[in-house]
Amino acid sequence: MEPAIPRKVQSVLFMCAMNAVRSPMAEALAKHFFGKSIYVQSAGARKGAVDGFAREVLDEIGIDLSRHAPKTVDELEEWEGLNFDLIISLSPEAHHRALELTRTLAAEVEYWPTMDPTLVQGAREQRLDAYRDVRDGLIRRIKERLRD
């Protein structure tokens, strides 16, 4: 029996706890690199407000996050439905919610444990470095996972 050939991802949903830091960063990065070929959205298990440091570290590489409006998975489902090939969860809470969704969705779920940079204490530059680490890690994983 031949190994299955992985399908090209056509739509991806990034999920984190509040759609405020990790998942909006992932959405913006994926749209930047693959926006013409893959439908990308993000949502949270709960709703938060976009973090200023997340905006700042994406702005450093020329990606604008200022128009991102945080939304929950429930809101996204209500507005447009949840028709995704792949759901990538970035926090334990989001992963639990993603697995619940697969009871009714035929989507693949991947868990990418991603540090919450809001938990880092210290000087402004130390905190920004934590956000940069998350950004750079997401760039690597997104490019690796979503390329043809």
C-alpha cells in the first residue's frame, strides 16, 4: 500500500485563547506569505483585544495588524461557517476547543504549542523580544507547513 499523499491545504484557521496575540500574528503572517493561494482566518476560544506588542513586532517586518478585529470561534462560525481543511491551535485552551469542533467538522487539527509572550515580565525590550521569538517561530512553522 502506497503512503497517502498529503492534500494541499486550501483553508486554515489559527486558534489561540483570545485571538489577541498568537493567532492574529499567525493569520497575518500566513496571509502575507500565502494569502493568494490559501484562505486564512483566526479566532479565539474567548475574546480579547489585540495586543500592542503583537502589532509592533509585525510592523517591524512590514505587516500591518492594525485592522485585525478579535473574534471567537462561535462568532466566526455564525458569520461565515467553519469550513477549514486545517485548524492549528496555538494554546492548550484553543486545542481543546479545536478538538471539540472536529466532532462536527471534517478538519485536520494540529497543535503547535506556542509560548504566551504576555506572560514575560521585564523591561520593554525584553518583552518585545518574547513577541519576536513567537513571531519568528510562527514564520518558520507556517512556511514549512503551508508551502506546496
